[in-house]
Amino acid sequence: MEKRRVVITGMGAVTPLGHNVTESWQAVRDGVCGIAPITLYDSSAQKVHLAAEVKDWDPTAYIDKREVRHMARYAQFAMASAKEAVADSGLDLEHTDLNRCAVIVSSGIGGISTTESEQTRCLQRGFDKASPFYIPTSIANMAAGQIAIAFGFKGMCTCPVTACAGGSNAVGDAFRHIRDGYAELALCGGAEAAVTPLSIGGFTSMRALHVGDDPSRASIPFDAERDGFVMGEGAGILMLEEYEHAKARGAKIYAEVVGYGATCDAYHITAPAPGGEGGARAMQQAIDDAGITAGQVDYVNAHGTSTSLNDSGETAAIKTVFGDHAYKMAVSSTKSMTGHMLGAAGAVEAIFTALALKDSYIPATINYKVPDPVCDLDYVPNEGRTADIHYALSNSLGFGGHNACVLFKKWEG
């Protein structure tokens, strides 16, 4: 039986580079670094002072004030992005079978800022004085739930919680859900707002974060001097749609989703398997799922976190899958600009990958200076480039050994 095709018909984003897709993508093309000193709280007593925050965020510009009071920051980002994606898709909700519309939105940590503030409040007033909105505000699935409520999507509504792989798992799961006939449309992606004292402290104590104060040398994927990632925040939401459904309503199409791979290292709670073995299997799965050869992939939007083990392991995994072709294709990490947005990363990077295909433009890995002999691929250093690309892979590799890879194809009508 012929598989149903799945395309991207709408996108929305709130990132450290902008409050929508247009602003964020233009900043990527311009090589803008979204990393700066932390402003969301006083970090002077901690080792880490930099993050990639969403700047000048006013949720009431996108969401009713009454709803904002009961919506954690991560969910605010998700809702704003979802509204943009729905508007961008041109979908007529009144003439859509909402029972055939899904929502799959990831978050790694959910409303951790709400948990921190509520804990402080309850230590002073007693835990039975906790806000009745604390639980439904902070739980990680609530962004998905809020989006479903807002648009009346009554199909499957779920939240993959797979750390840094979550955003890609959400996109890949939505792709399969539509392709296998369970829905015609799905809002999918991820959201995160983990620039908080406890979150930053936790990642610092496990030596995962960069502790310097120079934004231009903080998130430097594949650079020999990399020494930890920079926390980012934001959201990315995509409208995936079955092709015939999109065609029937005359929807514009950004790109086609053609393959998905998801594996587990089953190796360690934080470290990747030697040689990036699990990531390699996920990439190969996505390629096989699409029915193409590795040599047809022109670009990889790498997980590229700027940690020693991830970048070397991912490079090794790419070589395993692509062989000699690994040295002929482009590999770049947009986390050099956005920082690491955890559960939102894969979703925002899916958007950037789709736009790279649409615009025939490969984003740079900015602030790259010192080559690492172990990381010896074409990382598109410092300046993006125009290129005729037809297939692009987006990688996400998370704590717990979660690996998710989504393969996109240029839309040529």
C-alpha cells in the first residue's frame, strides 16, 4: 500500500533570536548570536552567567491576560508559536474535521520556574497554601493541552518527554501519526523555559554548561575549545498535514517530511554511546524510512551542543552512516546562535531545516575558530552559504540515550 505523504503547511516560533519565524530565520541568516548575560534572575552567586533568553517577552501581546496568569512561561512560548503556525497555515477551523487533528508538543522540564516560585512561597506559608493552579500550570504536557483547547483539536494530544530529543520526537511522531492514517493534521513541536536558578544550577553541577562570560566563545559546537552548552529557551510549532488534504485546500507547502528514526543508546544516563552508535542507527532509520540513499542527503542540521562528548560522538555517527559522503555534505549547528533549547531544540531546528531547503540556504556554525582533529567535517564555519539542497536531516540526541532524527525533502511541487 502506498504511504500517505506529509507536508509542512504552517510554522511558528519564539526563540532567542526573535518572536516569530521570520525574525528568527533572518537572524540565523545574518549569523546573530542570541546569547547574553542572564536577566531573568540574579545569577551573580552562580558560576553560569550566560543564557540564550527570549528577549523583551510580553505574553499579553499574544495571549489574553487572564490566560497568561495560569500559563507557565514555556506554555506561553508554545501558545504564541501555535497561533502563528495556525495563522500561517491558512487553515479554516470551521470547515475542518477537528476530530482528525492531533497535538504533539514536547517539553523536557515543563514549568520549572513555576515549581521554583511555588516552593519558595509554600516554605513561607505552608504547603497546603499552594496555588490550585500550580499543578495544571507546571506539568510538562500542559502546553499540548492548552493548544488543543485553544484550537479545538480533538485527535491524539500528547507530550513526548525525551530531554533534548523531545522536539524531534514530537515532529517525527506527528509525521507517522498522519502517514499511518490516524489524522490529517497535527500541531507538533516543543517548548522550554529553563533559564532558572535550579535548572541552571543542576546542569552546572553536572558540568554540562559553559561557565565563561564571553558570548562569542560560549556556544561553539565542534570547536576544539568547546566546554559545555548554553541554556536556551523558546518554542517551535509546525503544522504537519497530509498532502492530499493540503492540496485540496490550496495550502502553501514549505517542505515534505519523508523519514523518521528513533532509537535508544541503552548505555548511560547522560553520556552518548561510544562512536555515537545510537545516533547513527537513528539517522540510518530515517534515511531507510524515506527510501533514499545516504548519498542523497545534502545537509545535516546537527544536534551540535558544544559539549566535548556530543560533538565528537555525533561526528563519528555521521561518518558511520555517510562514509566518504560525510566529507562532501554540509553539517552545521544553529545552537551556536540559539543556545540549547532542550525540548524545544528539535522543533526549532526542524523549522530552520525546512527553511534551509525552501531558501536553498545552509545556516552557519557561528563563532567557530579552533578546529578539532576529531571533528573534521564541513561545519559551515561562521558564514552561511547558498546551496542547492534537496534532502536535509535534523538530529536530536538527549540525556537518557534518546535519539531522534527527522528527514526533510525540498518541496518542488
